[in-house]
Amino acid sequence: MDSLYLPRKAKIKKVEPLTATEKLFEIELEGKKPLGHKPGQFVEVSVFGVGEAPISVTSSPSRLTKSFELGIRKVGNVTNAIHNMRAGDIVGIRGPFGTYFPFDKLEGRDLLFVAGGIGIIPIRSFINYAIDNKKKYGRIVVLFGSRSPAERLFVNELNQWHEQVEFFETVDRRDETWKGNVGVITTLFPKVELDPAKTAAIVVGPPVMYKFVLMECKKKGIADEDIIISLERRMKCGVGKCGHCQINGVYVCQKGPVFKYSEIKGLAEAL
Amino acid sequence: MRNKIISKGELAPWVNELAKKGNLIGVREKGFGPPAGEAGKYEFAPIESAEELRLDYDVAVTSPKKFFQPSKETLLTFKRGGDFKLNAVVEAESLVIFGIHPYDAKALSQMDKVFADDNRDSNYWEKRGKAVIVGIDPACASKWSFWDAMGAATVDKGFDLWLTDLGDRYFIEVGTGKGEKLLKHATTSEATEADVSARNDARSKLATLCAGDRKIKAELKDLPDIFEAAYDNEIWEKRAEKCYSCGSCNLVCPTCYCFDVREEIDLDLVNGRRVRLWDGCLLESFAAVGHGENFRGERSERFRHRLMRKMVYMNKKTGELACVGCGRCSSVCLPDITDPVKVINELK
């Protein structure tokens, strides 16, 4: 019987710790079938017996074809349970769901990626896609802010990005080892010269970050339709029925999580 | 399909015939049988004989939506471990639902739309597809009812049969072939021009049933704009000061359909199921996420959200106002803050 709520069986292929609270999981669907996702989309991950949680896909579809990656922070029941799982354990996957970063419509543009903390997880899928398809895009600029050096995600990949794209990083609080920029992510904006007509900004971070980063983007002259953001909300069904993810009248799992700033400007509950 | 007439005397035999099949749901008084002390309240429940059926009721405590979206429903069963099993559960039984009022039929049509559009929900539709809907014009209204003001005194679709009381007989509007089939157990005659006339007369009196103070001071077509313009009005904070966030309004509303999804696991830690349960946007944790952020943390925001859904957001989705004037939320709200009539008239 056809059901919107039936997950596909999947297996954890690999678990890699990233920080004290985040881990990277490589997931393989039964039959090693590709997930078929686009950068920015999410899946609903089931830990049978505990529940289901919405998690953004962090791998680019241009890299892994027989599996995909999820970057997961342990915050609640389901994510804590996943953190206790090992390679070979069974999970359920529904999706991919939601709107995606418009990698197709932004061809030819300069891309300004602005990632705050855990926001790097969905953004990574588009950064790596853009790197793999460099000829399709103009400049690739990445601004990444973390709370502290110990909380930086994807450390090895960040080093690669230093070579492959225009990469700027900052931390809110330094430690003894840190030699880079110190300050919130908005402090990186003065370091970048942009052509506002050519640039599209892709911004993902914690709720508190958006207002400030949007101000910086507007100061640089980027148009509202060219600022792409991803908004999280509480999600249960992922298919536009259960109602939890609403921002005013908009179901984030259906019309989001990726939005153009111009689309959500009129939604009072959005930012 | 031609409309029919059934005499009052022939109604009971027909209902008893339907009850014999064991799948007749109708309206009965809650005081009928245990628990006692609920006289004067009505509910949709299994009917075993025609004498239980109360077609003269004002409003049922909850709407018949519960037969298509139960308050608790299993979505999946699973078996963890080496012999891993996972199955979707979609259960449905044939039902005849007898005695639906027009405002509940209107609400049901809206539920049909939301569970069909943008991802068809088979858990709802398997049940809905197996139901035969027999509606009836209201005989009276509760002191909270304002379905006339909300344009829900009559419906012209969303039913299989519709009854109108003409005194010594009922006019039966045949809506679908499914409804017509149901009549094969009934002794009916063809409706005449005179019957149609009598029915129009009877319907013209429906407007007098809702109490005089249950009128709204605005045009229905203006309600979405009125509420949208009132988004930052102080009315929400003022009224929500007394809000318990109990969610009773969500619980009884025929167009509220939000649900929570939870996991259950047996003591063996192997067998379990995923269920969905009615949820309500007035409840505090409705928009709260794992790391502590609550995207609708203020009571005034949640209180406003429900009324915005009824008057603005769902209107954009279905083309209709989602408040059908049943009066249930008004009657259950302990601090009496959510009565849409009072809110509309205060905003106007």
C-alpha cells in the first residue's frame, strides 16, 4: 500500500567524528541506489524505535553516487540515538524533500557563500558542486564563521577550499592555536570586493545570524532575489501535512527550506 | 439521479437495515448509555438501532473528521534487529456516516482537499473513499453556533445523500451513485415539484436558527483582508493574556488537522510502531526545535496563528474560509477568548 510515511531501508556505511557534538555519517540506501538529491535538500532519517528527524544532505550529488553524507549535531532524542550508532546499523530514509539551492539558475554568476556554524553543512553540498563544475560559475567566495576553533566543521576540507576557492574564515572566540580572523561572520564582509550585479549570495546559519548578514549583503548592493537562504523549522512529516514547519502560511518542507530573501520578506515569522 | 422522498415512518426501518451491517455511524446523545451525566451533548458514534439516532441535534462535540483522521493512527510497524521488517499501515473500513450538518460537510470537503493536494495521504483517503456521507439540515443550533454567518447553512457538494425535514417526510437529495445505492434498502418515492418547493421553504428558515447575537459585522469576503491587516493589532496579546495554551480549540475544530508523529516500542525492544496523533498549534512546544529555539514561543503568537490559518492562510490553500461557524472552539474555550464572532466584531 502506497504511503507517504514509509521510509526506505538504509545502512550507515561510515561514521566520522567532526567535533565534540557533530558527526559525519555516510549512508547507503538498500541496493546502493543514488538518493537523487539536489544541494540544499533534506531527508527524514528514522532511527526505528526512537523516531525521525529532518537532516540536510551535506554531500554534493556530483561526488558520491552510491551513497550520501549527513552531518548531524546531537541535540535531541533521534540525533543522540544516531550518534550512538555504528557502521552497519540500519536507519530509514524518506526524501529527498524540499527546495534546493538554485545551482542551475545561478550558472554564470559569482557565488558568495556565507555559512554560520552548522550552516556549513547544507552549504557544503553546493560549494563542492560548484568546485566540481567550476566552468559553470564565476568567482566562488566562501565566508565561514565558527564559534571557536574546536567547533570548526570539516577541518580537512577547509584546507582544500583554501586552495580551490576564495576562502575567508573567522571564529567568535580564539584559542592559543588560532592565527586567523577573530569576530562574528559579519567582520569578514569588509575583506571582500564584490560585483553586486554579478553576485548571488547563499546564506545559511543560526536564526540570530540572518538579520545581520542580510544587512551586510544589502550594503554590498546584492538584490533581494539574489540572496538565497535556508530556514529550519520543526519538521515531522516532511510532506506538507503535519503543520509544524509553518512560517505564517508557508510550509517550509514544501516551499523551502531554501528561499529567496525576496520570497520571505513579507513573512513576519521568517527571520 | 433523481431526488427522493422518504416518509418519517419509513426512516427507522431504513436506519435499522443499515445498522444491521454493523458499520453505521450516526449522532446520538452522550447520555445514552454510560457514562451518564452527558445529556444534552451529542457525538458521532456507532448506531445500533434507529431509536439511538438523534437527527434533532444542535452540534456534535467533535466533527466526523475523526473517522478519516483518527486521534491516534498507526503509520508503520517495524521489527528491529537481524530479521529487520518494516511495513506501512493503511487501514480502512466501510462506514455510513448519518446525520452530518452542512458546516461539518463543508469542513470535510476542505479536509479532502488538504489531504489530496500536494502529496496524497492514503491513510486519510482509504478511509474517506470507503465512507458514505448522509447529511441533514440542522433542526436547531447551539447558543455558540454561527454557521449561518459563515455561509455554511447549506452545502451543494461533498455528500452522497442529503436530508431535509419537511414535517411528515424527508426530502432526500441524491448526490452520488454511492448514495443512491444506499437507498435500495429504503422505501422511497420520487420527489415532486411540490416537494422541491417545500424544501426551499424549509431551507429559508435555516437562517433563523442561529441566535440573534451570532452575527458578524463584516462581509465574509472581507475577512481575509481584515485579519491580514490586523496582524500587528494589540488584540492578540490582550486576548492571549488569559490563554492557557490548552489546545482545546484545536481539538474540537473541524478544520484543524495538524498532527504529531511518535514512535512506540514494545518491552522486547524489537517490535514497535510509528503513530500519528492529533496535535495543536496552540500548544507550547508546537514550533520548538531540539536545540531550544521556539519559533512561536509567545502565547499571543500562537493564539493569532490559529485564527490567521482559519481566515487567511487556509483560504489561500482551499479558496474557502476554514472557519465554518460550528461554535465548538467558542464553547470549549475556558477563558472565552477565541470566539471568532467576538474577534471579528472587535477587529471590524
